Amino acid sequence: MAAADSGGASADHRAFVGGATGYTGQAVVERLRALGVETVAHVRPDSRDLAGWRARFEGMGAQVDTTPWDEDAMVARLAELRPTLVFALLGTTQRRMRRDKASGADSSYAKVDLGMTLMLLRGAEATSPAPRFVYLSALGVKPSAPGTYYHARWEVEQALRASSVPWTIARPSFITGSDRGERRPLEQGGAVVAAGVLGLAGALGARRFRDRWGPIDAATLAEGLVGAALDPAAEGAVLTSDALRGAR
């Protein structure tokens, strides 16, 4: 896929980034602002570092939104903001689930990865004109994929396909990098092994295979996500890491 022309067209957009405080979300906000896209970065109103996130995002020139994760509130807020682009970059972690379970809170894949993403989708459907909805899924998502993580993402993908909004689905491989603050030993270890094996494959000529299955860092992924969001040809597309690298 050819990279989108991100010149003057960027100024015609307003982006809402759900999951802005995550590893990929921060990079997406930074990329949007670098291109001059008016950007609203969503931060949970109960975030323990709300002041820090506000300072970080406002320092980039983005607006911080703290709408609570309530369907009516989110639908009303998106209808008010009328974004042309909505990025759904939400996801929980095993560490957060363990911590919240101990305190009685629910941060399961069903609540966060599925439920909150569907709130954004319903908000997008209630917005006129409908924004492009860019969803961060994962490589390997399919009906038969085992586990609640993949099941939640498959349900979102199916809801998107059945919706009235224009959409783009991204299915990257391992998302990792030296700048990732959150420690995910299994994912990072898998990425290291994959990088070694796929680097050898690339040297042997299997470059596309390497680019599709190899790890991708947040900055590269953000460039691909934003490039795809601004590219009319990416509407209705499911993009893996190789295509995302080419959409920058």
C-alpha cells in the first residue's frame, strides 16, 4: 500500500485517540501532532497520573479528554467532538488484571478490550459524518484462535464489519521496543526470538515474511496507523505489519 499524502489534508482532520496512555497510543498522539492533526487524547478520569498525562499531551499540542467509560457519556462526547478519525488502541494487561482483581475492580479483556472498544464504536456510529475507525487488533485473530484475548478482538472485528462506520483493522505482530516502559517478559522474549529467526529469513530472501511476522516498535506502528487512517485506499482493509510498515 502506498503511503498517504500527509500534507495539507492532515489539517482537515480531528482525531480522537482511545488508549492514548498506552505504548502505541502515546506514539500515535505524537505522530498525529507532528503532522498537524488536531488531536484529542483520552485519559481515564481515575488515572493515577492524570496530571502527568495532561502535561505530556498538552505539551504536544493535543487536547486531553477525561470522559468516563460510560456508554452514554462516550457517545455524547464523540457526537460533540465530531472527530474525523477515531483510534481504538485499548487493551489490558495480565499485571493490571491481577492488581484490579485484588481490589475488586474489573479490567478483564471482556470489559476493556471488548467493552470499551465497543463504546467507542457506538460513539463513532452516532457521529455525523461517521469518522474513520482505526482498530488495533492482533496478528492471528480468527474465530478459532484460543483464549479470551483473541476472542475479544475477533468480536470487535466482527462488530466493525457489521457497523455503519468506515474502518481499518491493524493486525501487527509483537509490539515492543527498547522504549517500552511496561515490562512484558514473555512478549519481549518472544519478540527477541522472532527477530533472530526472521532476521535470518530476511537475509535468505524472505523479506515479506520477516516484515509481516517480525516485531514492530511503537513509533513505526504509529506511523503506519496514522498513514492508513489518512489513506482512502485503506478503508475496509485489514493490515498486517508488512503493510503497516509500507503505510508510513
